[in-house]
Amino acid sequence: MRESLDFTALSALVERAAAAVARHCRRPGDRVVLALPNDITFTAALLACMASGLIAVPAPEVTAEPKPAVLARLRGIVEDCRPTLVIVRARTDGCRTLLSDYDGRFVAWDDLIQSGGPRESRQEAAGRCAVALLQYTSGSTGKPKGAILSHQAVRANCRQVAQVYQEGPHDTAVTWVPLHHDMGLVTGVLRPLFSGYTSVLLRPRDFVRAPLSWLQALTTVRGTLSSAPDFGYGLCVRRVPVEDVRRLDLGSWRVARNAGETVRANTADRFTAHFSPAGFRPEAFCPSYGMAEATLTVATGTPDEPSLRLEVDRAALRKGRVVPSPAQAVETPSVLLSSGRPLPGTEVTVGGPHDDRTTPPGRTVGRISIRGPQMFSGYWSASVEGSDSGTWHDTGDIGFMYRRHLFVVGRDDDTIIQNGRNFYAVDIRAICDSIEGIRPGRCVVLTADDHMLQTPDTARICMVAEVYSSLSSSRTALAKEVRRRLADELELFVHDVELISHGELPITTSGKPQINEIRSRFTSR
């Protein structure tokens, strides 16, 4: 279904929705869960909450038969923030059954709009609550946490990115990423509203079924801005044939933001080579780094400037040292792609876990800490304190700074230690993804004990990966090939290789593996 609204029509729709929502939520700061699809209803509901002094809570769309991962995430959100109201797209009789412990109200969007009417002034209502929304984290390693984002933080991040990307009314964004995730929300709704440009919203399931639809939309509307995680670019390379590339025109695409997961140089190269016949320019590729706790973006590449690459000695990197080396100078080089420079007003340091926040001599790898005006205020219903513009937030990610660029190599809890050397899961996954028969992006490496970081040398290292249903060789032979490649290329010795069928790997609603569930299900065998 195609819908289109200009800002005047959207404003009128928001007024009606705000009046209706205010009838259900009487207190400033009441939470309203938006379990809505990637369309205008989500945008209008979000703005209605903000205009009424209520806290919007983006959540996965509720359908008649929700997937287990969607239902689990929705339950986690509702249990944590205890909303007064949950807005769904259409009447879903099963909502009360699905969320039996929820004592608030469900309302369908169409019913909500029909009950709209006059309300108090926007300035008076909105001024009662400084919190704009709760953005829940992906929950890949545990229960999702609701990052509290103020109106001030949201505006700050929109302003920062608009300055770097030079965004304005001349731009058109195309977004297929779910709006209940930070990337989709900010790039598909908040930044277009802040800078006054057109936003085209696609359904995530349409992209997954046919990645070409994303590129066709960019061609049709002459899109200039679009974001996707690394797997999205890789999926386009694998699923869009050369004959379809020739019918595309990507020459207007000036900011191709890659974020949400580790950015791979190989992905950038393959995407650029595959789609250059359609006019895609390598300098449009903008690797970025961000998180819900920072509204979205912390660092990013700059349009019209090639992404900074760094060839480093892989053996030294395993020991936590960054040694820039030409590819021909070492036996095991790694090509790392920068996530860009920190945004204006944002500070990034790399150091010890909590106390040492300066980059150690010799460019060693350390934990990444950030601060800036876009930072969250804390986690909802959690004992963990948050951050603000003046205090440091320890991200749990690890990386290093080089020439004022941030390089992210993994997460602290995503590091395997064997024989005194560090192995970053992103490197392991990159090799596994290149093995014929393994489904790219559906591979997890972990240890069988409860702690992935600082594991003893004797810890049992396991790898779990989905395989294609059309696998021609036996799973035993493929498991042997996986062990051989990891031993030859990384000198990593994997004890167990668990190959599973398509769809068996537990994932979050953002497509990230659910580490704790995978560990419980597969390493206990």
C-alpha cells in the first residue's frame, strides 16, 4: 500500500492522534508502546506522543501470528516500562492473550484516529516531560534495556549528523530498517523531520524477500540518503543479478551509511564493484558507529571522502597491539575499515575498562568510551546508571583511534582468548561467511563456559552456523573445512562445530544472534 503525506497533512494527522492519545494517558510521562509497521501510522503516533508530553516506546509490529522473537521482545518491553497504552495497526484480538500479564489498554490505530478531537496546546503538554522516548537495545546478549532519550539529546544527534552530511530539503531518504530500531527511527523519521527532507519508508520483509526493491526505490525517487547494516549490503551483492544492476541508477545516492554491526572492508569493496555499473560511487559509502544510548550516531565517515583503511599485522592485533603494516610486509595482514570520525561535540577515548581513558602508547586496543550531547539519561527500571553530555559512557566495545578515526574491532564480551592471544569474533565470522555452504551472517563463535572474555586456554571453543538447504557436501565434511580454514588462517582451534538448518539460529528482531540462548541450546549438548 502506498501512502504519501506532506508536512501540513502530517501535522493535521498528528493533532488528531495527540488528542485521542491524551484521552487514554492523563499523566505527563506515561509510556505509550508503538507496535506499528514501517509506515505513516508509526510516524504520526510517535509525534503525537511527543506533542502530548508522553513517552513514546518503539516496539515491533504486532500481527495476528507474531514470530517468537518479536513476541519475546514485545513482552520484555511491556514488562519493563509498564505502558498505559499499546497502539497496534489493526484490531488484534489475540493481543490480550499474547500479553496476559499486561493490565493496560490496547487500541487499534484506526479506532484511535476516529476518536480524535481538540486538545491542549502542544507547547504546554510537551513541556511537562523532558523525555522523548525509550529506545530499547537489541538484547543480543541479554534482556533489552530501555535507553532514556530526552528531546534535547534527540535534537542534538539530528543536528550533529545534519552538519556532517550537509542534509537539507534537497535530500530524499529511503529506509527499510524497522522503525522500532534506532537506525530506522532516526534515519527514517527523526532526521527527515529535523532537516525537512522527504522520507520514503519500505517494509523490512519486502527487502528481505527481494533486496532489489531497496535499490529500485532509490532509483525511482532519486534517493540521496540511505542506511543499512553490513549484512544488507552483502545481501544485495548476493541476490541482485548483473542484469538487474544494469536497470538501476544509483548516481544520486550520496550517503550510503553502513552501521549497526561491524563494518567489513570486503563488504564495501564487493558492493561498490557490483553496483558501480549503476552509478554507485565508492565515496558514497559511509561506515558509521553508534548505539541506542547515543540516540544513534557516535562517529561516521564523510560523504565524498573515501573511507580510511588500515592494514595491520593480524598476529599483533591478537595480542592487543595495533601495528600498521603493508599487506606484503606480513604473513597475516588484516584490512580494517574506519567507522569515521567522532561527530562534532562528541568525544571518544580508548583505554582501560573504567579508569584509564587515554589511548595507551603504541596504539593498543582498548575499551571505547564516549560522551556528548546526544547521550541517554539512564536505563528505564534498571539499577544501571546512564550517562549525559558531561560523563563518560563505557560502551563495552573495543577498538582504537588512528588519525582521529575510530576503528571498532569487536565487543569485550565477543572476544575469544586462546593460548594467550585475542581472537575477535568479527574475524572468525568473516572467514566462516566465505566458506561455501555457510549462510553469511548466521554464524556464532563462543565458549562453552559462562564467560566469553578472559576464558582459560583450556575452554572449549564452539562454533554454531546455519547451512543452506541446498548444501551439496555432507555436514561432517563442511565442519572439517571450517576447522581447517580457521586453523590455517587464524591459528584458532575450534573444538565443536555445530551446523544447523536454515532458521534454527535464535535471533533478535534486528537480526542479531541471541548469544545466551544459543549458548544454552547448543553448547550444553
